[in-house]
Amino acid sequence: MKNDIDTYLEDNQQSRFEKEEAYLRAKKKVDKIVGFYWHFAIYIVVNIFLIVMIYSKSGEPFWSFAVWSTPLFWGIGVGFHFLGVFGTDYLFGKDWEQRKIERYMNKEKDNRRWE
């Protein structure tokens, strides 16, 4: 009977450990997402300010490299931050390749209706 109780306690502890581990992984992921959103919000606010200030003070045309260089290079960094947080699955999805294959197969089938 003692062995039955020990086994139950170990399973319960294992279950609690797995739940806590899952919670910590989820919290870490949410923290990364929040960090990205803050980075993106700061990027928008600061670059609007910089674009207005550089354009008004430099005398350069609005679409010149001097006005848009900071948003461009910082935007590349924000893009890499996005990929680091969300990964490429966000853009293509896990079954993206399969959907594309089916779409092209259906398109080919539609083109061969006369056969």
C-alpha cells in the first residue's frame, strides 16, 4: 500500500512540474511578444518625430535618403525582431506549403478540363 501512495505522489508532483514548466514557457513567449510590441510602438513614435524634424530642419526633399535612412535601417532591425519572436510560421504557417501545392494542383486540374 505504501508503494501505491508514493507512485501517486510522484505522478502528482510530475504533473505539477509539467504545468509549471508549461506556464513558464508560455510566460516567456508572452514577454517576448510584449517586448516586440513595445519595440514596434517606440519605432513608430520616434520615427514619426525624426521624419518631421529631419525634413523640416534639413531642407532635403521629403523622399530623400537623409529623411528615411533611420526608419529604413531601424525597420530592418524591427523586422528581424519580429522574425525572432513570431518565427517564419507566422508568415507562412505550418501547412502553408501543403495549401500552395493543393492550390496549384487545382489550378492545373481546372486548366485541363477539356481532356
